[in-house]
Amino acid sequence: MKKTVIFHPFLLAIFPIIFLFSHNVNNLYAEEIILPLLYAISGTFLIWIVLGFILKSRIKAGFVVSLGLIVFFSYGHIFMLLNTYFPIEDIKLDFLSYHLILFIPVLVLFALGSYYFIRTKRPLNNATKIVNFIAASLVVISLVGIGEYYITESYSLDQIQNIPKESSVQITESNNFPDVYYIILDAYAGSLSLQKMENYDNSDFLDFLSKKGFHIASESFSNYQGTRFSIPSTLHMNYIQNTVDIKNIDLNDGRALIEVSRDNPVFKNFKSKGYTIYSIESGSVHTTNMNNVDFRLCTNEDTASQSEFDSLLIETTIINPIQTKLFSDANREKILCGFSELFRMKNNNDTPKFVFAHIMLPHRPYVFGPTGEPIDSGSLALRDDGIHKWNVERYIGQLEFANLKMKGVIEKLTQVEEPSIIIIQSDHGMREGEYKNGYEFMLRNFNNFKAYYFPDEEKNVYFETTTPVNSFRILFNMLGDEYELLEDKAYVVSKKGDQLEDVTFALKKPNPELLD
């Protein structure tokens, strides 16, 4: 008799990972799933071998392991579905109690299913073949979807970029340029939206900056409502639709814009002027592995923090309830590393330096209280995951902690003999919360934070009313270049997702009908 080949546990171990990747392939890189796949396969193999030895049957062990994998990877989906119809807020239970209500029946069903496979006298050879086929089909379907993306939706930067590419960066002799710090506080809202939307007064931090010589744009707004558009447009000193041929890319395809961010003229220009470039990484794919960088700081290798894919995957598993207990420290470490590197920057280099720092505060996940105390928000998701809704108290708490850490950084950076140029600018507004009308939508999404410190006081006026697309144009003009300033505009992705719509007019005066 031929031996029955058992591979369905391994296919069911990798299927959820491949499936999740296939549904997010336009925002992820294949290398992000390598470690999860290795962990899943090795863990499954170890459990199968041990259980097979205990049960004296590889076939029965295979079914118990497969059942366990189905429970493990489907738990988060069941929880989110349950929460859709019976929201946590309505039932008024704490996060862990709500999970316990679901966990007990799931555990009972797993125990009953395992008991059946262990005690059954029926031969399971044919059943194994059937489950092998089903598992293989699931994996193949997901792989086909991934392959289709890489074949039909993949792109070449040479095809989508409208600007000419430079073959190399020509470095000129240093000309006593000042150090430049460009600090992105992700999702840090402007004072206008904080006051109007959340009744929060941020004047303490603003007064501190003013006393240190910073100028604060009172009604600043971003050009786009999200990081994937804002970062590349800022670093290209141009609007996305002028930087790439948007007809050749899917506007929901984050990978195309990630590549545009990495190869940008801002870094090339600083490099050509003899600057040493430091990139303080947040962990976001939008500011990781940038080109023309001399020193990458707070990399994933340094801080062991989660990737966005890791967070998405864990949200679907049975360890979702305790993921913040396991991984919150890594998120805190990544953020604290950014502030620490800014604080330790020295001002005595032989060459001027450009420091590009992206810090994920006050953006979720919520892991800090207002004085830096660790908190457990129940989720490490970067976006609203359908369970953990907008929490203004925790958002304000992280904003206040960002203020606290930035005060220390500013004290250090301004206590130097040769003054630096310092720009603190969020990539977009708070974005989250209830949208009661179109004007509130615009305020939440586009009212960003902008404070700047220029040694040449006369040039500050040019920076007051401009948006991020002009930030580096103004800065490079101070260093001897001659860039024309662009008209400041705001864009949103159309409802069909196929174009960018100009909504600048909505920021000028309330328009309740806009984008309702």
C-alpha cells in the first residue's frame, strides 16, 4: 500500500499569510512575509512531529494540527465579525472580557474536533487526500493573485516618473551651509482642527516654540490626506500628478509611491551640496531604505520592531488579545530611538548634515500616555481596524508626549554656536474621528502642524502660508538655488479611485456638502 502523503498542515500554515499578503500586495514587499512563513512552517512541523509521536499516528496528528491552525488564524476574523454586530462599546465590556466570551466556545469546538480525530476508528487516508487538495487549491488561488499583480500591475520607475533621472549625484565643494533638520511628526494635527474638532488647546507647546525663535503657521494644511501621497510629493517638491504618470499606476498602489519616495531630488540636492545625510527611520515603508543616505538610524535591525504586515497578521490570529502585551515595547523602542538620535546629533561635523526624521507620533498605535507612561490600547494596528475606533483621549495623550520629547530635542538643537535650520512638519492632519460634514472632513485630514526655525529672519515670511510641496523649494532657495514656488493646493483621491481631485477651495471656507 502506498503511504498517504500529509502536507495539508503546512499548506494551511502558510495559506493565511499568503492570503493576507495577496490582499495587501500593492502596499507590501515579498520579503516581509519570509519570516512569518518560516515561523509558521517550522512551528507546524515541530508540533506535528511531537503530536504524531504521542498519538502514534501521523495522519491523526495532521488533522489535529490543521484544525488548530484554522482556529488560530481565523479567530481574529471571527472576532471582528462578531464586533461588527455586537460592538464592544454597546456591550460595555473590557477588551479581554469580550475576547474571553468568544475564546471559550472556540476552544470547546477545537477540543471536540480534536477528540473526534483522536478517537475515530475510521481510516483517514481518503480524507487526508481531500484536505490536501483543498489546502493546495487555497494556496494556489492566492499565489495566482500575487503573480497576476506582479505581472500585470508591476511598474517601472522609468515609465511612471515624469522627471528626468540623474545617473549620479555630482558633489560640489561645501559652502558653509547650515545643518538642516526636517522632522515629520506623523498625523500631528494643526491647532485649528485640535481646537475646533476636539476642543484642545495646544498653546503650551506653541508658546515654547515661539520663545525658542520658531515661527508657527497658524492655519497650515497638507497637500494630501495620507502619508503615501504626502511624503513623496514633499520630497519631490512637486505634486504627485506632476511627478508620476498617474494613468500608469493604481492610486491605491502604495508600492509605486514608496519607490518614488526612496529616489527623490531632495536627498540628491543635499548630497550634491556636500551634505552628510542621516535618515531616522520610523518603521514605515514610506521612509525606509531611502537612497543617497549616509547613515540610517533606528532601523528595524536596531530596534526589532514590528512591520505593518506583522501587525495585520497578528490581528487575524488567536494571539490578537495579547499582541500589545508582547509587542508594545518594540513600538515604544522605535519611537524613543528617534527622539534619542535627534537629541544626540552633534554640530561639529566636517560637512553640513541633513537629518530626515520620521516619528510615528501622535499616529496610532497608542502606546504612550501624556508623560511617556506605557499604555495598552488593545491594538497595534496603524489604521482603524474596525474594533478599536478613534480614541481622542489616547491621541491627545500621544500628542502631549510628542510635545514633551520635542521640547527636549529643541532645547538641544538650538543650543549651538552655528544655528541650524529646523522644520517640524506633519505629513497630514489627525484624519480620524467622526466626519459630520465636508468642512470637518477637510480640517481633520488636511490641517497639519508646521513650525520652522530659520537663522535668516527675513526669509521666514515665505514659509508662513506655503504647503509641504513648497517647503524644500523655499529651503533650497535659501541655500542658493532658484526654485519657483508652486500654487498651494489640496487633493483627495476620487470616489472611483482613479484620479486626484482638487479640493483646495474647501479649506478656504466651510462647505458642508463637500465629500459627504
